[in-house]
Amino acid sequence: LVELGWAYPCFCTEDELEAKRTAAEASGSAVAYDGAWRDADPAEVQRRIDAGETYTYRFKVPKGKVVTINDMVRGRISWDVEATLGDFILLRSNGVPVYNFCVAVDDALMGITTVARAEEHLTNTVRQALVLEALGFPLPEYAHCSLILGEDRSKLSKRHGATSCDQFRQQGYLPDAMINYLALLGWNDGTDQDIYTRQQLIDAFDLNRVTASPAQFDQSKLKWINGQHLRAMTKEQFLPFLEEALLVDGVVGKADATLVSHVAGMVQEKCDLVNDACAILTSCLDYELAETAKTCEEAAGILGDDFVTLASAISDSVGKGEFPADMTADSFEKDFKDWIGALGKLTGRKGKRLFMPVRLALTGNLAGPDIGLQLKTVGLAVNAEPRKLVVLEERMAMLTSFVAQNPDLLKSSAASLKGGVGGNGIPDDRVSQKILETVAKLSVTQQRQVLSTAEQLLEAGGGGAAQMPSSAGGAVEGKVLDRSGNVEPVTRLDIRVGRVISCEKHPDADALYLEQIDVGEAEPRTVISGLANFVPLEEMQGRMVAVVCNLKPAKMRGIMSAGMVLCGSNEDHTKVEILDPPAGAQAGEHLMLDGFGIMKPAPEDAVLKSKSQQGVWKMVAPDLKLVDGEATYNGKLFTTSAGPLSCKNLVDGSVG
């Protein structure tokens, strides 16, 4: 490069360079080096070299030079190098060449034809292109891919979780699933396909299909893709992954081939991650009857339905040797079905009324794999050195002890079936909401029948407990009163289910979306939301949302917004998610709130525009919370006709 006139020695000291940088910043120039030694007297240069002074070599950027590349991802890109770059260093004063010089020469000597790398290297391209052109090498094709962002839309980093392939493997992710998902970050083949084998990806991949928009790393989608791959495996392919997971987790201390094969058949369809099998197997081998009975909502209905008698029948049958003796036999599942059929005839039970209490009594849980499969697992695990194993005899002893030690729980459960709790074990404070959800699914004719029955009950003197006193001497029509007779501010909000008809970036604000939302009116509403940094644009189109419709319209960066999309967020608002109405919710329907019914404000609150009305949201907002992923107000649940509003990943936080 020196011989060709493209490089020259520079003797500037660090102090001199710092002074030049300061001067460039003061003048607003992007170029820090002023070319002081670019055209120096050769005799002076040689004199300094002979004197042993330290120097660097700089590249002589041509005057008026423009470098242009046709990036396979970003299209045509040009740089005015003289205005933006200046003469850059090739060789440091200690004799070490800089990265952009090394990589350009290395690529050329290896015959690299295509360079695919992160967008962060885009600014390096101009230096490398200048070096390659000066040396007479052809430029390779470039493809600068966008960065991968975390779920909070910031650059993916260690704080977002696992970052190495081995960490993902330890968490139960499959190699093919990782390859599948990573390939989809910023690329697609033009179809709606999500699941690919390695060979399908090889056949379909084309750099020209890589998008310039940054991809967001979605842990839930990765998990879903992993589940698809896991369930598509043959049992033989799944076995080694399962065996490794069980041993590493410590659920079993020894790999028993018969047990592992049985567990594979039992759990494969239920797992999204290989490690999910560990939790399922742990639950099968343990026996947590007492905890399930006291914490599971559904258990109340089961315990109250004469669980004592059924538990006694099961224990007696096992004690008499009527239960299948060999829980490891190939015929056990059939033998168990015969046994449970005989138990049903003995106790006069069938269907769910038989199987659910039997499941609770024999497994200690109300979910999980088939009862017979779980019990066979208990039999097979004896020789696998399990971390914990409660065998059938111990279970029967614990069952008998539970019944004897919890008479009050069993008595209250039985009483709840007769009065305070409905047939499905619904607590008192959930009954009204369950009625609304159920009635909403009926036909109009059926709804009229329910309404007629309810009105008859009211005329007969029912509903007394629902009456609320009023400080003014009577109820205010169309309003919901608190116990002091004041209008509850939350009932003055008009919150409806909406469907996003269209969504685009705000023309004057990158962090804002401009949305058209159908809220059941003649025309969609224009709503501006600050979701652009949290929800990908493609996920907004057609999405169901909850919209506060009667706040005073406000201009946001020049465009009037007539609504607010409800979201959940963590405490520092670094994570924000849309509150999703469940499937079946209809655009335009008003939200309901436990204890208050359908929230449809009075006509005078159609728009909260007066000073006092504008204070409604300020009063309500502090008590809007995300609890177990669902939207609440003072502990009461917001719901639609199809169920509650919920966030996909956030569990606890605020709503706004």
C-alpha cells in the first residue's frame, strides 16, 4: 500500500491527536484527523524514522471518494468517505495491524465471496472496501443482518437469560429446535411455515429473504417450536434426551431402560421441553394429597361429594388384595381399568364423579397423565433409585390419615356443595362472574329464560344481600354505589373489547403506534399507544385488546387519540404487555367487574372531559393491578363474556 501511494507514516503524538479530536468536536466535524502527515516532505519523514521516532501507518483516503455497496439485506448504501472518515490507521505504532486492515486482506486471500454479519459491522465496511480496492481485490457481497432484541426490545444480552447453546440444552431445548428457531430470526421463506427440519432449512434458505428489521427473541415461541420438534420425534429418538434429563435432574439415580421407555410414552405428548418430563415424573412418584386438597379450587367439590366413603372403599379394596398385584406387568393398565370399573359398580359412581376422586386418592393430584400410567410408573421406579417414591401401601396409609385428620375440611366441602359453592366448586365471590360468563354463551332465547327466572327470584324477595345503602336515601339510577353510597369511580370508565383494524408507526415518533381500533361503533377509533418498543408491528394487526373509550381525547405528536389500550407492566415499566381478551370475546362488548357487573357508564360520563371527570382515572389507576397475570381492580377481576383479561408472560405488576 505504501509503494502504491495508498499509505503513509504519521508521527502525531497522543497529545497532538487528542487536541485534534477536541478541535473537531468543537467545529462539529466527524473527521478527527486532519491529515497532518498526509503530504509531508519525504526527507523529513525519513529523518524521523532514522531518529527512531514512533509512528503509525495511515490509509490515504482519496479526495471526493464515495464507496457504494449493494447490501443483500439493506440495499444500496453509499458513504462520502472524505466527509465521514478521514485517513484511518492501518498499522499501530507497536507494529500491530488494526482489525479492518487484517480482515480485508484475510478475506481476499481466502477468496471469500459473501460476508454475512451483524449490522454493527456496517461502519467497518467502508474501511475494508477502501483497502480491498487499493490492493486490487474484488469486493465480496455483503449482507448486514439486524441485531436480535430481547423481549423488552433492547439488545439481547446475558440479562435476558441463557446465552450459550449449552445453557439452552441444559434447560431442555433440542438442537434441531434451536436451529429451526434461530433461522427464523430475521428470515422467512415467504410462507407461513414455522417448523423445519435441518434439510428443509438448507433447501429453503436464501440471504435475499433476510429482513432488515430487528428480530425479537421470543422465549415462548422458541418453547413452542421445541415442543413441536419434541412431539414429532420417534420414541427411540426421544429416549436418550429423556434419560439424560432424568439423571442430571436427579429424579432417578439409575437409568432403568424399562422405566425410561414407559415414561417416554407417558410424557412425550405433554412436554414442550425435555426437562418438563422431570417435573411430571416427580409428581407421579410423590403423593401430595393434603396439599392438593387444601390448595386446589376443584378439590372442594370432590371432597364434598362423600369422599370419605369412596376413600374407605379404595383402601379396603387394596387391603383385601383386589387391586392388581403387579404394577409393573404389561397387563396392568387393563387390569387397573377392570378394577376401577368394579369400584364404580360398588360405589354407584361413574364418569367424572368416579375418576376424579379416584385420581385424587391414588395419585394425590388432579392433573397429569392417565391414572393407570402414573401408578405403573410407581411400580417401575422401585429399581431406579428414585429421589423420592411413595409406594401404594404408603399412599393408602396417608389417605386414611388424611381423612381422619381433616374432618372440618371434609365437612365444609360437603356444606359448600349444598349452599355457598356451586356444583363445580366455585367460591361465593366467583359465582356472579361465572353466571355472567356462562349466560353470555347461551342463545338469546335461553338468555331471556334465565333473565325471566332471575326477575322472578327478585320479586319473591331474593337479592337482599346485593342491596347497598345510599347516603342520599336511595340508589342513583345507572350507577354502582360503594357501601357508603358513593359512586365507585371505576364504574364511570367505559372499557370495551376492541379489534386492531390497522396499525403503523407514528410518523413523528418511533416509540408510538398509530392504530385504528374497532370498539363496536360505526367507525374505528384512532388510538395512539406507546407500544412500539414492546410489541412487534406484525403482532398488532387483527389483535384483540381492551380499550378505555371515554377518556378525554388528547393530541399525541400532532394526532388526536381517542382511547387508551390497557396493558400490564412490571414495577419499573421495562416490560410491558398487552392485556389480551380471551378467545371468544367480541369487539365492542363492555368489560365486567366482579361484584359490579357490566361496566357501562351513565350518559353524562360518555366523555370524561370536565376537570372533576378527568380525575376519575387518577382515582382508579393506583388500584389497577396485575395479579397472577390477570387484570384486577381492588382485587376484583376484570372479565369479558369469554373470561378474564390476561398477560402472556407477566404475572404481577400494574395495569395502565
